[in-house]
Amino acid sequence: MSARPLIALTTSELRRPEDVVARPQGEPPKLEVALATLYPEAIERAGGIPVIVPLLRADAIAALLDRVDGVCLPGGPDVQPSAYGEEPHPELGPTEPRVDAVELALVKAADRRKLPILGICRGMQLLNVARGGTLHQHLPDAVGNDLQHRQPEHGCITTHHVETAPHSRLRAALGGPRLEVNSFHHQAIKTLGHDLTATAWAGDGTIEAVEQPDERLILGVQWHAEGLRAHAPLFEALIEAAAAATATPAATPRRLTGARRASRAGVSRDARRLAQAAG
Ligand SMILES: [Mn+2]
């Protein structure tokens, strides 16, 4: 049986001590990383093993990415506009520049290693910024308020639809030209980053999904796919791509025994690490 792919799952939210509820028998409130459990659950259900990534220094990011097979970027706070050369808009939400720096470095390191990436909500926006794209800091300024992109309903409820591009991975994964999605964002992609193409749009023209139009799986969706069971195929696509990226066909002929296969895979992985040591 082949190894289950390891997926680096970043943590984009920090909870300040003043935002943490003190429990009578608990530890005193302190700075915490926060991540909805829906993300690791979706990765595990799709066949991967989530590796939850805290704030790391650059050398640790490189060392981590040498050992994982794919990346998932979750939702979270607004991206600091200085990351794409803009001044803050009055409606900009709270930002976490330290988290931005770690995640932007992680995307660039993943790109150097050609790892598959799935970005969700902020994750898609961050992927776009890492590739040199820009964001609408407050979407109503660009498209008005006819369509509610910040729904009050629970994440398992869909509130608007998107039209998908023909021949896109997105349409292939989820089927059909029209998808029902949830929506929890007040920012959106303004200009696309390099090697990204839009593959879904809301009725008001908002870009709701991006991908890289080549063999490598780079997928971003503006909605919270981790909360929609019908969108599990997006996580399955990530795991499949991660498994394929790690497999080295020449090193794993079918007739090898399990032990020899593991040993060969170890050798090829070490070679891959050496080759990528510069990155
Ligand atoms: Mn939306």
C-alpha cells in the first residue's frame, strides 16, 4: 500500500490573549494559533495526512516543504495590502503581517518545488498575491452590494452560485457549469498573479476560483469548500496530485516488495531533497 501524502496545512489566524476565553481550571490566556478542524478533517477524509504548520522561520519552511507532498492554505484574515503595494483601505479588516510573511514564503518555496497547492478563501487570495497579483480590499467598492459575499448563514449553507470555466480542473472536479457556494469574504482578486487563470465567477463578476493551466495542480477557491461535503473532490484532487508528485515511476516498479519499495522511495526522496537544497 502506498504512503498517504503529507499535506502542509498552514494556520492563518492568531488569537490574542484578550480574545481567548479563560476557563476556571485552564491555563491563563496566551497567544494561540487557530484553525477550524474542518480543514484537517477534509484532508484526512480525502486520503492525505494533514501536517499543521505554525509560524516558522525561512529555513524551517524549506526543510518542511522538502518532506511534504502538497500544501493547503486555509481561510483567515485580510492580507496586508503592502504585500501587493497598496495603502490600507478604511474597510480593511485586522491583518497579521507575520502570518502573511510566513505563508507568502511558503507558497514561493512550494512553487520552487512544484508542489500542488489548494487555496481556500484567504488562501486563494494569498496564493494570488504570492504570484504578484492584487486584491480588491473591500469588494462592495468594486461590485456593489447586490450580491451578499459575507453571508450570515452557517458555512454548510450555500448562498450564491458561480459559473465555472469550460475545460477547467474545477469543472472537471465538481461537475457542471454552475456551482452553489457559501461566501465569507469582503475581499477578492483584482488582478491575477502569474500563471493563474480565473475559472469561476459570481454573478457580479467577482473572481471566485483560479487555477494554473498546466499539469501541476494549483487550485484556489474563494468559498469555504472545507464546509461543503459536495466539494470534497477538491481535496481529493489535491491528495491525488500530491501522491502523483511524490511517486517516482522508475523507482517503484510493481514487482518490488514492500520493503524494497520503501527503501527505493527513501533513496529517491533523498535525491529530490539534495536537488532542492538550494531552494
Ligand atoms: Mn462569494
